[in-house]
Amino acid sequence: MAEINKKRIPYCPLLSAGAPDYRVCLQENCAWWQASTKTCIASVISHNAILDIKQKQGK
């Protein structure tokens, strides 16, 4: 896969899935973008799911 832009522009996890390179996040032009936290909701959901799985494995 191509290298992520050094300017720290986030890549879109939805557009990048299955693509040969990373797709730049559309930010304010994307329905999944949350302006107040400047994050992609899809990234937050997946991060929380990973934390939940790790917590369940620890029990």
C-alpha cells in the first residue's frame, strides 16, 4: 500500500478497504466525519470494538 501522507491527513477506512492504496479522508464532506472531535466515526467505532474484544479476552 502507498505511504500515508506525512502531513497527517487521516485516511478513510471505508474508501481504503480493498483499495491498492490509502484514500484520503474527505473530512467535512463525509457523512462519517464528526467535526467536533475531528475524527471519522468509522474509526471510532472500530477502535471501540477492538477495545471491547480485548477486554472480553482478558476475562
